Amino acid sequence: MRAVVVNKTGGPDVLIVAEREPLSPGPGQLLVDVAAAGVNFMDIYQREGRPPYGRDVPFVPGSEGAGTVAALGPGTEGFAVGDRVAWAGAPGCYAEQVVIPAPSAISIPDGVETRVAAAVMLQGITAHYLCHSTYPVANGDVVVVHAAAGGVGLLLTQMVKMRGGTVIATTSTPAKADLAREAGADHLTSYEEFGSVVEQVTGGSGAAVVYDGVGRATFDASLAAIRPRGMMVLYGGSSGPVPPFELQRLAGAGSLFVTRPTMIHYIATRDELVWRTGDLLTWVKDGRLSVRISGTYPLADAARAHDDLAARRTTGKLLLLPR
Ligand SMILES: NC(=O)c1ccc[n+]([C@@H]2O[C@H](COP(=O)([O-])OP(=O)(O)OC[C@H]3O[C@@H](n4cnc5c(N)ncnc54)[C@H](OP(=O)(O)O)[C@@H]3O)[C@@H](O)[C@H]2O)c1
């Protein structure tokens, strides 16, 4: 069984393909032949050993994917060998096979390609919880989506539009702005100018919410763009972590709310996971949600995938294809 293994944390070159012992599923677990594994920023942080994301070495990176059930452990009623399943938040899937907890597995409906299911899980669940639960977008809300051509960004833009929001989207290049426009963004702008676009669009009152996965580079300008009692949703830090923050600033900025959500708390129960993924896979099947896969890589090129993601060369989703 071939897998990407991290024996010591560091740069992309620590991602080495190695032969591993065959896996077998324990109670409540499924053994899955991995068709596609999602590449995410979290995988980079874990590879680097960046606190608080570090893992004990050696480990197989990757927490999201889709494939076919190859064997069942006891207590996995409801699943059968040959089923197509997808998951997010189960470690070790940069590999030909992975063992996942059955409660993390979602059956892929007919009419949805396995690769597309892999591509929509982690970033799709994230986009879903951000605009349905963290700040539930209401009809007419003006919303800022940073990095709108990214994996989360393209999905979040489409979902905010489904809920009747107006999207002000930031991207770094005209080509990325075009993708955000195709996803439904109403106003395209840069990281330098989005504050003045918010001002124009809202007549000076400010955005209801900023969804900020960029972090260090955008945090201050994001806060300044929010209306009184609006919400700052800092869900990532692709430009780096936000430095320590003086809470008193929130009063002067308009009694703002700030939250730093993470996916695991928004799929805390099986019901919640099934709700979010059910929406996602239904929308994909119906053609209401478009999933952009911008790059596919063999396991041996995992380092190149990490490089591309970190260097802002990508849009939408990157997948590793182990087979
Ligand atoms: N909290 C959660 O539950 C959760 C879940 C999933 C992801 N995340 C986080 O959300 C963020 C986005 O994740 P994603 O997978 O969808 O990635 P992504 O948006 O596809 O890629 C990151 C994008 O961020 C933008 N960016 C701005 N400054 C950057 C910089 N200095 N270095 C690199 N990129 C920069 C780039 O777009 P432009 O070139 O257009 O600027 C880049 O393409 C990440 O921080 C990730 O950790 C959080």
C-alpha cells in the first residue's frame, strides 16, 4: 500500500512516497480504496508542524477524500463493500487506502462523480457552516468574501448568492476575479481597495459580515469595513496568523462580533454532518453548485501540490489521485 509519509516536519520535500503495511478496519471502521484525496491548507500546516496543528511523526497527511469501501469492520451497518463514500476530517488519506470511522463517511449519491464528492467535502462543509450557521446570511446582506477564487471562496460565493446576499469579492489577479464573477460575485475588487467598495455599495454603513480566510494581511481592513454590530469571521490565515488582538478595539469599531470558527465544531454530530453534506451533494447533483477542480496530481507530486497552493497559483480545489 503506497502512501505519502512525513517522517520529519518541514518544507514540501518532506512529503515522501513509501510502501506501508496493509491496513485493516477495526470496530466501527471502513477500509477505503482512495480515488481522490483533497489537498488543504491544514495539510501544509501539519507538514510544517505549525502549532497548534502539529502531529506526531511519522504520519500520512490528508484528511479529506472519496473512494470505494474495500472492507468493513464490525459495527458498520448501513455500509457495504463497493459503496462509494466521501469524508472530511479523517486523517491519513494521501494514500492508496485509508481506514476511516464509519460515522465520518457519507454515501455518494448516483449522479455525483467520486472526484467531485472528494473536492466538495472540506471546503464545501466550511462554506456551508460559515454562511448558514456562523453568520446566517439574510436576503439583502452585503457580504465580503476574501480569496473568492479559492477553494472555500468559490463555494462560499455561490452559497451566499443562494441566500440572497450581495457579494463583494477580493482576488489577486484579473483571471481569479473572472472566476469569482462566474461564481456570482456582484463586485470584484482587490485586497487594497475592498474597503472603499464596501463603503460605496453600502452608502457608508458597512458590510454585515466579512468572511476572512486570508488572516494577517486583511484582518485590520476587514474590521474597518464592517457595520455596527456586524460580524468578523476569521476562519483561516493563508497570509499568516493574525497577531494578538486588543478586544477593546471592538467597541470603537461598532460593537462588533469576532469569531474564529473551525469545521470540526460545526459537524459535531452525525445529524449536522449529514445535513451539510446532504445539501452540498444535492446541489452538485442538481447543477446548483459548481465545483472547480483546478489541479490533479499523482501521490508522488504531493510536494508540487503543496507548493502550488502556498504560492497562490491555484483556484478552486486540488486533488491527489493515488491510483
Ligand atoms: N476554519 C475552517 O473550518 C477552515 C476550513 C477550510 C479552510 N480553512 C482556511 O481557509 C483558508 C482558505 O482555504 P482554501 O483551502 O480554500 O485555500 P484557497 O483559498 O484555495 O487558497 C488560498 C488563497 O488565499 C489567497 N491568499 C491571500 N494572501 C495569501 C498569501 N500570502 N499566501 C497564500 N495565499 C494567499 C490566495 O488567493 P488570491 O491569489 O486571490 O489572493 C490563495 O489562492 C485557509 O487559510 C485555510 O486554512 C479554514
